[in-house]
Amino acid sequence: MGSLTIRNLDPGLKDRLRARAAEQGRSMEAEAQHILQSALSTPDTGKTDLGARIRARFAPLGDVDLELPAREEARDPPGFA
């Protein structure tokens, strides 16, 4: 097993970890291990399609239906002769 040292931990965060560990009947180390295991055992969906994540974020606000104008034919590029 490996070990991990966390330096410069905010005192408020440490107090919250201590309280949460006490509520669960665990040591602070066991609670930190549980939190890390829970957070990292779920599949990471952060690397999925960005567009899908944006749609999911704004879906509760309602869908937007934009009427876009038809594209015009592209112009010829300028000549540099």
C-alpha cells in the first residue's frame, strides 16, 4: 500500500473531515480513504463530448430553437496578380 501526505490543509477543512469521520465512526485517515475511493471509483465522464456536457448543463433552462438563414454561395477568392 502507498501512503499520501497532504500538506497545508486548510484548518476548516481538517475540522470538517474530523467531524465527518466521527459521524461515520472512522478515523480521519479511514474517512479520507473512503472519500477518495468513492470519488475515484465512478467513471470519469469529464472527458466525454464537450457539446453533450454543455447541453446537459443548460437543458433545465429550456431548449433553444434558432432559425438560421440559408447559407449563401461562397464568393470567389480575390486575385493577387
